[in-house]
Amino acid sequence: MNCPRCDASTTSTLETRKAEEGNAVRRRRQCSECGHRFTTYERREPEPLEVIKRDGHREPFDREKLLSGLVRASHKRDVDPRDLDLIVDRIEEAGRAEGGALSAERVGELCLEGLRELDHGAYLQFAGTLPDAVGDGS
């Protein structure tokens, strides 16, 4: 770690603690050259998510592609775009909880669950775009 003040590459760690509820490591450091003390945080970089298509091939999860599909389904509906972001957030969380990969079918189911709670018209519009549309929820 280079010193932010003098850019020296020799620094020592004075103290290490868990931070952000265990999601990061906080290190207190000191530059060996100028004596400047500073703090760094180390965080794990999340694994990239994948979508498993019907034919078995995998492709990277594309948040914007999914969000644009939800926006198209809710076109001319009274739906807050922030609520659509929350649906995509929940899908990303589910993907991480399931080991970093979700089937395309599962992604569609999670979208429908989110839209069902949000707006019935958007739900029906999105369901109509799926290859094997999952009924109307009745």
C-alpha cells in the first residue's frame, strides 16, 4: 500500500479490525518514510452473476437488460422506476444466495413475483413476453 502523502511503498500495519458488520477489514497504517498514519478498507469483490439459459449455456447477468424489460412491461403504468430497481436488487441477492447463477426461468419467476406485488397490468404484460408464460396468478 503506497502512502497517500509521499507515495512511498513501505507502510506498516498498526491495527486490523473488522468493519461494516464483517463485510470489510479496516487497517490502520503508518508510512515508514514520512510517518503519516492513514486508514484503508478491504472489501471482497462480489462474484459476477450468471444466467443459465434454457439450452444450458451461461451468460453474464445483465442488470440493465433485465431492468429495460421491466420498464417495457410497465410502460404507461403508474409504476415508480425505483420499485423496478428494487426487483432487480432482489434478483441479484437471490443469485448470490444461490451460488452466483440463476436459471433464466427463475429470473422470470422472480420478476413476476415482484411485478405481481407492484402492478397487475405490468405483471400481465411481462408474463406475456415469457416463452412459457406463468398464468395470471389466480
